[in-house]
Amino acid sequence: MFVERNNQYSVVCHTRVAEDCLENGKWFDSEEEAQDWVEEECWIFSGEGWICLKCNAHFMRNLSQTRRDKGLDSLLPDGWDDDLEVGINTVR
């Protein structure tokens, strides 16, 4: 979750799926400061790690494909996923 370089700490993006992924946040003197920064920047904690806003936007634009890839589309009644085919507009 954290990477250390030259006594500086940064939080790593857990997924790194977006082409423009930040890969890691800003560098700080402590892990606590690095975590505070990602929280203030609204990165999302998945339970496994932090997801940067660029990767979250990528997931949201591709939600129906992600759902199909994970085999979750069969959990919804027919037609419920139709509006996700074109994607979801994200707020930036």
C-alpha cells in the first residue's frame, strides 16, 4: 500500500488500470501524511488498497464490461444493465 524512497512515503494506486493512472500519490515524511493526502484527494479505499481517481473513473466508464468480466451480470434481471452500455458520465 505504501512505497518508500529516500525516507519519503507515498500511497500506491492498487489497481493501475487507467492509461493515465497516477500510480502513486505525493511524497511525504510519514505514512500517516501520505494516507491523509489520499483521503483529502478522495482516493477510494477498496479494502485491499487505495484506488486513484483516474482508475475509479476508468472503472465507472466500463462498469458493465467489468461486471460481465467478473460474471456478475447474471445476478441482475434482463435489461437492468442496458443503460450502462454507454457508460456513466463522471464528475471531474
